Amino acid sequence: MEQWLLEQGYPALFLLSFLASTLVPLGSEWLLAVLLLHGFDASVVVLVATVGNSCGALTTYALGWWGGPFLVQRLLRISPESQQRAEQTFTCFGSWALLFSWVPVLGDPLCLAGGVLRVGLWRFLVLVAFGKFVRYLVVAKLVLEGTKFYG
């Protein structure tokens, strides 16, 4: 499987990053690291992962905006408790909480809350994409620094 993902390169990273930010409980950081270790361009890897993960978050946002409780609880499998925590985070920090949409467990409910609470589309995209970009940039730097240290 890893070999096939390597052969697909950037499209595989986009797809995995997208899925990791939607319905499927996956992580995309491992593929980002593998691609970097195999010589893929770091700037492109970070950009592709950011765009894919942000598009996935946008899907969750849209479900929050237009979807009802059935879609939220059945399709996304976000519990009422998680949704309530995300909405409380919004109450505390406002839409700035979207900068933390990359955090496991909290991120998807935050994106959903962004849609439910009708955060403006451009504000949502900028905050989410920035948070996800910083996360992928940090992962890439750690991987590349690790190769210098060990290799």
C-alpha cells in the first residue's frame, strides 16, 4: 500500500489529507513524512496536504451549514457532547477557535460548529487553512531536521 501511495505521490497525499479531515478517521502526516523522505518537494508537499485537509474541513463546514442532526450524528458520527464542546469553544474564542481545527477529536466538531454557527466562508477558509498549514509545516520541518540529524 505504501508503495502505491508513493507512486501516486501528490494526488495520494491530497486524497488522504482530504479524507483525514472528513468522515474517515485517518492521519495524513505519515504520508507527508514518507514523501519528504523520498525526495518530494517540501513546499509542494505542505501545500498539497494543506489544500486537501482544508477541502475536507470545508465539507464538514458545509454539512454543518446545510445538514441537519441526522447528517451530523449519523454521517459524521459527531456526538452531541463533542458538538456542544465545539460550540462552547466558539463561545469562548469566537471564530478564532478555527485555528485549532487541526487538533484531533476537536477539529471536525469545530469545523461543523463553524457551519452551524454560520461563520463566513472566507473567514472560515483563511483560519482553517492557516492552522492546517502551520501544522503541516511543523511536521515537515521536524521530518527534514530529523533527516539532517540522523542521516
